[in-house]
Amino acid sequence: QVQLVESGGGLVQAGGSLTLSCAASGNIFSINAMGWYRQAPGKQRELVARITSSMSTNYADSVKGRFTISRDNAKNTVYLQMNSLKPEDTADYYCTILLSSGITYWGKGTLVTVSS
């Protein structure tokens, strides 16, 4: 079993910054990728950013240039640095990990609210 624990969500004003953290624990042998998804009210869950084992990154167009995903392999932790936040960034953010076995695990989510 693998557990993901997110932290860092909260309320921030537009233009501000937040950093989300996600620590993975449990039976982690090999990680293909880690990432962040978000889901706003009435919207489909969407990929925000991901980082692969080769440290390649991908971002949603809506956050490109504002968000940075990083990974600490020693701590099995993935981060999402969010800058220049906009009200439309308001959503529940979910950490995800894709193991080399093909199994995906999800965190419980952390709420990010950006006020105008």
C-alpha cells in the first residue's frame, strides 16, 4: 500500500503564492511519475503538472510559466510551487503517484482558494 499526504493548501489573494507538498510512504519501489491534478466545482478533474522519473515535466497550458513542479526522490515528496495565483486556480488539488507497476495512488486532496 502507498499513502499520499498533501499539505500546503489554503487561502491566498490573487497574485500570491502557495507551495503544495505531497509525501508518499508505504510500499514504494519504483516511481514512474508524480503529479498534481485539480478539480474545481462543476469541472472535470484536470492534470495540472507532472514530473517523471527522468525529471521531465509537463504542465497544463493554464498554469505554464506560473507553476513549478519538483521532486525530492530521497523523501518521496513532490512539490507544486504556485505563483501569480488567479481566482480560476481555486480548486481541490490532488497528488498522484504512478508506480512502475502501473498502479496509481491518489491523495485525499487539499483545497486552494484564491480570492480576487
